[in-house]
Amino acid sequence: MVTGELKNKIDSLWEIFWTGGLTNPLDVIEQMTYLMFIHDLDETDSLRAKESAMLGLPYTSTFPPEVQIGGRTIDGSQLKWSVFHDFPAGKMYSVVQEWVFPFIKELHGDKQSAYSKYMSDAIFKLPTPLILDKVVTAMDGIYAQMEQIQSADVRGDVYEYLLSKLSTAGVNGQFRTPRHIIRMMVDMLQPRPDDTVCDPACGTSGFLVAVSDYLKENRKADVFFDRQHKDHYMNHMFHGYDMDRTMLRIGAMNMMTHGVDNPFIEYRDSLSDQNPDRDKYSLILANPPFKGSLDADIVSTDLLKVCKTKKTELLFLALFLRMLKVGGRCACIVPDGVLFGSSTAHKAIRKELIENNRLEAVVSMPSGVFKPYAGVSTAALVFTKTGHGGTDKVWFYDMRADGFSLDDKRTPTKDNDIPDIVARFHDLAAEASRARTDQSFLVPKDEIAGNDYDLSINKYKKTEYVPVEYPPTSEILAELRALEAEVGKTMDELEKMLAEDM
């Protein structure tokens, strides 16, 4: 959590971008991503050089004495943040624009640079030398403040705070999933050190970051003190795909600031034939786009066989089943229409989940959860790919509060069902005794199948009506008469008092 002086410094930096003409939040975060990369490149190089010197090992700097940029040969040290940040504004601007950005774009040839592939199409957008000078000075202040905070994940917190400023939805229906909802879904799945995790619509990589955080908090010894698991965590565990290159760069940096060296985050239309993944992942977490443009001609024929539709939310469910290994688990967010839609495609995907795999939970969420980005009602589905059925009973939970007000302000409140959701999900045996009037309950598969595989909680929830007894009409009339008489008596006394004063 970013608070106090650090929050103020970040807000001030954002204001510099804003007053300098960069008013699109995505542009601001993208430019800050590049500058953070440039700063960290210098910092990492200096740290590795010191470590090599202490161990007496040779080290080849990322910034060689001579660097070829275009037709010019320049001194590589001038590309370092620690050097150019002391230059006058005009010289700094020309160095960063003409040398530093071309340099980081060519770093992909350096296999030691895990970050470089995300910077290959970087575009420098800061408009003036003065703005760059102010931004660099402000970022130096932020890094100095971060060093004073004794927190292993302060960079990740800073980046999460920056991402919280993304308040507009994209044309493909994308919007930022609240961090506490992501964490609820991760806590329900309880990732393991040997999982291979994917988000086929990753955006800013919020789900992948949450899995990383969960493992660091709950399985730290298993992940970081086991060489095989650590290599898997750093290089092979995390996979994310998206069609927005800006989001990919931001998502990649988000992962790297959370300590994952080499996440596999790539440009890909997950629903098309260019996505070959099948039976590959043990864990999928996602909030796929619910609407927007879809080129039906490029949708994979495998997905259309499961449900012939142009609705992305249904196609993504079919995709998750295809991408998961047998025994792989998925937690995903879907709009309410998926739960009760009456079209052939809606029924087909629900039947596939229930009859041919194991649907475990449906958590119905209130419509305010995604405000101010969207007011759509949603649900979280949890299921396991089996390929041979296995659904016995489905657990339903009616979330009424998530710890924040359900209006556009989303201010913190005491009411929060999320801890109860996670606790109950991991003790479903105790849910067998719950009644349909309770907030959560189990529903047999046969009953769901008999209702056209309808998964809306209102189909099965029962409302308990408490009878209210009122007194007979004669008694009410008598009370009214008595009240009328009392009012008349008071009025008579008031008139008498006024007459005496006169």
C-alpha cells in the first residue's frame, strides 16, 4: 500500500506529465515504464559489477565503453541514468531521445537483458527538455523514498498505485479488475510452486502478479529455496497474452517490478488460430473482455465446435477448457448473462462445464464491484478440467459486500464477504447443511441440469418471508380516535392561554 510522502511524490510526478501535455493515463504509465526500465538497467548493471568485483569474477557491462547508435560511436557511460540525470535539461533531452531510447530498443540482442524484448518498439513522447528534467528529478526523489521504506515489494506497490489511475475502459471491453477481487480468486485456487499459470487476456498482469504474491507469502521456502522451483518461478511459470501492446509493456514491467525476472508475456489474439496452446496450463485466472470487436473469421474452429457464437465471454470459456491440462483449474469472471442466457451457445458452454468437467463454484458479485469502470453484474466461476465429468454439487455464494461502497467512489467499508467466501469454499463439506435461504449453499447437478443448466443464484435461492401481525382494524381506529381527542384537548388549552394573554 502506497501512503504518505511516497504517494504525494507519485501524484506530483503524475501532475508533471499532465501539465506537460500527456493526459492519456496509458501514455503516462507507458513513458514511466520506459524511464523505470532505464533507471533499473543502470542500477542492476552497477549492482552486478560490484558483486563480480567482490567475487573476483569478470563482468561485461550492459554499457560498454563504445556503443554504436546509427552511424555514430558514443561513450556508453552517457547512457546511464546516474550520468545523464546530472546533464542540463537540453543535453539530457537530446541524449535520452537520440541515444538512450535507440539503445534500449536494440538491447534485445543481449541475451542477458530479460527486459529488452518489451522495449523494442518504445517511442519517446515527452514533449520538452523542461518536462523531462522535472520528471527525472521527481523519479530520483521517488526512488530515494523507496529506498527508505523497508519493504520487499515497494516497487510493486508503486506500480499498482500507478495502475489504479487507469480509469477508462478500452474498446474491447477491458477494464482493470480490482486487486481484492483478484486476490479472492487466487486464494480460492491456492497456487502451488509447480503450477504453470496463464491469463489469456492479461492486460496489466494483475492475476499473474497476485499468484506471484501468494506464493511469496505462503510458499516462500518451497519457491525460493528449491533451485528447480525458483527457476520455474522466474522463467517458466507465468504466461500472459493480450492484443494491446501498451498493456503488454505495462504488464511485463508490472511482473518484473514484483520480482519475476522473465515472464512469458506476448502479443497474441488468444481466440484465433495463432494460439496453439492446448492441454498446457495447470492454472488459468482471467477476466476476459465481455464485449467489443471480434473478427469471426479468425476465431479458432476448435472453439466454435464447443459453442458457435460471436460472444467473446463464451468463446473464452471454451478456450480455457482447451488450454488447461486435465486436472487443471480455472477461476474466471463472467457477466451475469453467461449464467442464464437462453441461446444455444450459452446452454452449450454451461453444459460442457457441468457434464464434461467439474464446475465447483459460482460466486455472484454485486454490480458495483467494477465501478467506476463499469456497472455490469458479474460472477466468478471456479472449475476443474476433467474431460469426463465429475460435477456432483455446485456451490453458490451471494456476495453482497466486498469491503468497499458499491457506488462510483468505492470508499472502504466494514462489510466484506470475501474472507467468508474463501473460508467456506475450502470447507465445502460444512456447506451441505446450509439452507437455500442462507447466503451460500450447494445445489445438486441434476437440479441444475433440469433447469437448462441455469447458474443464476436466484434460480435456486429461497427468500424467507417473516410474517408480520398487525392489530385489528377496530383497535387501530380506537387509537386514532384517542389521538384525535388528545390533539383537540391540547388545542383547546392553547386557545385558552392565548385568550388570557389578550
